[in-house]
Amino acid sequence: MSFDLIIKNGLVILDSGEVNTDVAVKDGKIAAIGNDLHCADEVVDASGLIVSPGMVDVHVHITEPGGVRADWEGYVTGTKACAKGGVTTIVEMPLNQLPATTNKDSIRAKFAAGNKKLHVDVASYGGLVPYNLNGGIQELDQEGVAAYKCFMATCGDPTIKGDFANVTDYELYEGMKQIAKTGKLLCIHAENATITDGLGKAAKARGEYTLAQYVASRPVFTEVEAIRRAIFFAKLTGCRIHICHVACPEGVEEVIKARAEGVDVTCETCVHYLYFTTDELDAIGMTSKCSPPIRDLKAQEGLWRYVFSGAAITAVSDHSPCTPELKDKTNAFDAWGGIAGVQNNVDILFDEGVQKRGLSLKKFADLIAKNPAERFNLASKGEIAVGKDADIILIAPETPYVIEAENLEYRNKISPYVGRTVNAQITKTFLRGNMVYSQDTGVINTAKGLFIRR
């Protein structure tokens, strides 16, 4: 057989473990794995490199169509950052676009906005909001969303028409009953809205303003309580759930207990929770503000334990950028809460997990690719295996570089990772066998990505 591409001489991460072998691609699919593969239109020498499945980041915000948020992040810039960072598939959140993705018309507007602009493949979330309980959930299912998303924490701007909104307990319960019938996941931002809002208001009234004081206004119990409540409703309704961006080990422990009781629940953490700690935040500045907040070193160490055990199935970016003026605040309670980080998921996880902590390459690939692809039923993604999409990245280990703002592909080149040294680099990214990024040439201008509909 003649192949379109052969990647030779690399250390390839397979489901059985890593092996020095070759990978051949035909018509966008992995066609063969083995030594002495020959006859291809293109041959890439991966000597000295790790050949890994591309990352499946199941928590990314793109703000298009944007309305008054049109300057936050677009499909071109956001997906170019993914390609450069070794992320080959994202599941895109149903906010902060305008209108939010809550029904047939809004998701079709999103598909139109991204047409011919995608540099990686994009699956979509549909929202669960107070105003789409009368048919919107079913419309989104018919349009092919991969999963649903809701907020138990306060979100959205009620003065902006079509913006996202958080749910009450009744709306969460009713939405879970409807989503259960689709068989798809409901992904949940779990923080107690009443308590976090009250604590934040009281802290600001006392004159508190630092990021450390903001973190203290969202204590661990406000996250754990909401996770427990979501799990209880899932038991009642039979809804499959996934807890987003868990920032504390106690939250993961609630998921472990529920799974032991037979509840269909999983959770993720974020790269920034595994990298930063509270005592760094005020030195970094408002680019590090997020919700749930970045917690202390003890919490970080606990999260790493659950990454190693697999209880936290993936570590996502929660890439949630905004314009610089929304971060340029002196009071942490006034700054936008969101971190721009999708371009540095893979290299940081490889450096911090594999190189510094001894995470196996197999567990690394499971963390970034296989686990999220399986949980979100993205059947052609997540592994280097015959028949899967040839979404492949080449990683150069032990190659330090400094993250610089000018090298970020984001529309707004701000990130808490700027200035940090990372000891690994993505050298090439292939999407369905097409090279979409190379260190030598940068991100390829031709948009090869597709929307994925389930």
C-alpha cells in the first residue's frame, strides 16, 4: 500500500505503552503501525521525539459570534493557538458567545460563524439555562451537540440579550431529567452561588481587593457542596454528569465516592490548578483570576495525586480569554475571571507531569486524549491506533523555552503563563494527517478543521 504520510523513528505512545515504531496515514486515518513501513508521499523523521495523540481539550471558550464580545477570541485565533499547542480537538463551550448556544438557531449561527475558520476539529456544547427548558435542549440534541453545560455559580450579564445564565435547583433538576433522555453528558460548573456571591460582596465591602482575598471568598466547601448537590440530582434523574474544573482534591473525592455507589459521574481539573498556587497570584496579576480559584500547594498536590490515579480523567485549559481592559483592574473582585491557556496545555502537562513527576507516557496520553475522547463519545479521536483519525503531535522533551506574549496566537496576547520557562516543545501537529503546525513554518494558514456533530 502507498501511504500519504509516514512518521518514522519516533517513540510512539500506544494504548499498550510507548514503542519505537513508525505510523502510516492514509486518507486522514491511521492506516498502519509498525517497523519498515515504506512508500509514502511524505515522510517525517521523528527521531528523538515523542509521538503522541493530539490533545482533546473538552473545555474551551471561543467568542464567535461575539456581539459586544467580538474582540475576546475568534475561531481563527483560538484554533490556531490550539494547533500550535498540540490540541487537535476541542469541545467548545456554549458561552461567552452572543447569543449563547441554547437552541437550534443559536447553534446554527455558531456553525456559520466558524465556517472555513477552524484550524482544529471542534465539537460543541449546548447550554442548559433557565430559558431553554421548553424545547431548546431537544433542538440542541438534534443539531449534534457533544454534551451540555450549566452553571450552578452565578454567571452571565442579565442586561445583555441572549447571554448565558445560571440555573436554580429546580431548573437543574428539570434540565437533568430532559438531558438524561438524550444520553449525553451534562457538564457542570459547581460552586454554591448564594454563598460565594455573599462572601464576595462582604469581602469587597470590607475593602478587600487582592487575589488572595478573592480566593478566600470562594472557600473549598462552596465547591464541594455544589458537587454533592449535583451528584444527588444525578442520582434522582439518571443524568450522566461531568464536573468541570475541579480545583480541590475534596471535590474529586466526592466523585470517587459517587462512582463507587454507581453514579455515572466523572470530573476534570485544569492545567492552571496543577501549575500555579494562591501565594503566586498577586505577583502574577489579574490574568491569573479564575473561578473556581487557584488554591494552595496542599490542594495542588492532592489534585496531582488524582491525576496519577485517573480519578480526574483529564486536565483541561478552560481557555476563557477576554480583552485586556477587563483584566486591568486594581481590585480582584472587579476583574474578569478567566485564564487564557490553551496553547500551553500539552507542553506544561508533559513537563510538569512526565518529566518532573514521573507520569508515564501512557497515562499522559490517556489524560490529554483517550479519556476525554471516550467520555465525550468522540469515537474517532484520542488514540494512535489503526482506524482512528491521524491527529498526531510531536513533542521534543527536555527543550526549554520561555513563553512570550508575542508568540501566542490568541487575539489578546495575555496569559498568566507569559514569562514562564517550559522544558518541552511541540514541534509538529497533524490533524487527520494534515500538518497544521510546524516549528519551522508556524501555523498553516489553510483552515483544515471541521465541526464534529454527534
